[in-house]
Amino acid sequence: MTSGTIVITTVDSLEDVLGLDFSTACSELAEARLQQTCKDTPGNRAAVTEARGRIDALLDMYAAAGYLRC
């Protein structure tokens, strides 16, 4: 995650909020994986695990809100 970045958004629904959070979480996972690839440390592994957990939680919230369509 880039420090010092400010993002201002306007959202109209829970689906929009979850979508924005999901996009942010995916970016954070990509950054964490890059850091782990550069240097495989316990801290970098933990960052990847944390990012994956956040994505999992967001997907659970999305499903619980009834937004998944099969």
C-alpha cells in the first residue's frame, strides 16, 4: 500500500462499498505478494495471510448481503 495516498470516493450502496473495499484488498494482496517474492520473511508471509483473510471476509459479506448471482 502506498503511504500518503488519499482516496475520496462517493458510494451509493453497500455493494459499491464492498466492491471498492475488494479492489483495495486485491491491490494490497498484490503488494504483499510482491514483497514476499522479494524477501520471504515471517512479516511478509503474515501480510499475505492478512490480505487473503480480508478478501475472504469481504467475499463472505458480499454473499451474506445477497449480491452473489449463480
